Amino acid sequence: MKIGEYLTMMNKLYRIFLIGLLISGCSKDTCKDVDRGVYIYPEKPSGITFLEALEFYKIPDNIVQCIYTDKLLQTCISYPEISLIWTRNSLQQGFDYVKKICNGFGELLSRSDAYPAIVIAYKQLKIEGDWNTWTDLEIGHYMFNIIYHELFLAQNEILKSLTKAQKLELFQLALDNQKQKFELRVEYYPITGMESSLAILSRIMYNDQYPPFMEEYSNRELLRVHIDVIKILDSDLVDIITNLSEEYLIMLKN
């Protein structure tokens, strides 16, 4: 065999070898040896600062990318510092703050199957609790858990990805839950407790540019504030959003 032919053959073999390595690397399951269940946050060591604790709770990249979506939702809801949502001026600002420090939030919202996972969990939550048997602390945790699920569903990463059937499903669910909250508003669901469900309804109508809603939006600054940051500063908005939602739902079903 001539040298030229030999070199040509070796080049072909080398290319075949590289292609084989590439295919092997692409087909490798990077999550094969990773626990894909709910991430168990390690217990915070004593003596570390708040900022060190936030870094300590970050989920390793190779794990957060592999956790099953329904388990990732549970991982986010059980984030040790999720209560920081309440330390900002509005629910959206609080959510955005926790999203920056908990990498599970962004990962969840980027998943194409995030909505089904979240709504399945949301459907299992009952607005009416066992109030007579719970302590005030247990009641607070119960209500916060519902609000956290609704905050995920109120994000535009979720809302703008919905099919028509999914939008109808979520809108009906959120409206039904909002009505239950309203009935319980005196003792258990003040306006703060209704903001997240109202946000789902109002943001869907806003994203769809529903004309009657957009008329109110253009005339009411505090409605625009609610859309942006999930905060009700005018109690009249509760009835306005709910009534418009009833009308919009009829249109959505047709």
C-alpha cells in the first residue's frame, strides 16, 4: 500500500472514530446515576451567615437538571427560605427574589411539562381547611402552600405556554378557588390571600387582550399595578376581576 493511500485510510478511520465518540456522548444518559426524586436540602450548619446559607442551599447543577418535574415542584415548595417571598413589597417581587437565589425555580419554569406537573398538584389542594383542628401556625402554612402553587401558575412562562384546553382548565380552576376564598375572606383569606388566584385570572385576560378587561386596565392604574407585581391596593378590584372572569369564561368555552 502506498503512503498516500495509507494516510487516506487512516484519516477515514480517525473520522469514523470521532463520529463514534460523538454519538456515544450524545446518547449517554447524564441523569442515569442521579437521584431524580425530591431534593433533600442539607441541614444548615450553625454559625454561617445568611448569604452563606443561601449559597449552601443551592441545588447542584447536575442534580437540578435531572429531577423529575413533579418532584422539582415539591423541591421548590420545600425550599428552606421560601418564606422570603413575603419580605418584598409584593408577591411578584418576592417570587422574583426567591427565584434569583433558588435555582430550582428557574429550572422548573423552563420545563415544557411544568404546567401539567403544577396543576395536578394544585388540583389536590383544598381551599377549605380543617380550621377547627389546626393551630394558627398550621393554618398559615396551609394557606401559604396554596399561594405558592398559584404564584408558579401565575408566571407568564407558564401562562403563555398554555394550549386552549389548558387555559380553560386553569381559568376555571382558579375562578372556582377564588370564589371559595371570597366566601372565607372574613376569617381566613383576606385580600393578600386572594392576590395569587386573582393574578392568574387577570394575567390570562390581559395576555389575551380581552376587550372589557383591557378597558378597565387602561382606566385603572391599580389594576395595572396588580398585573405587574401581584398586589391588590383597591378592594374593588376583587369584584371587578371576578365579574370580568365570569364573562370571559363564557367566551373561552365557546
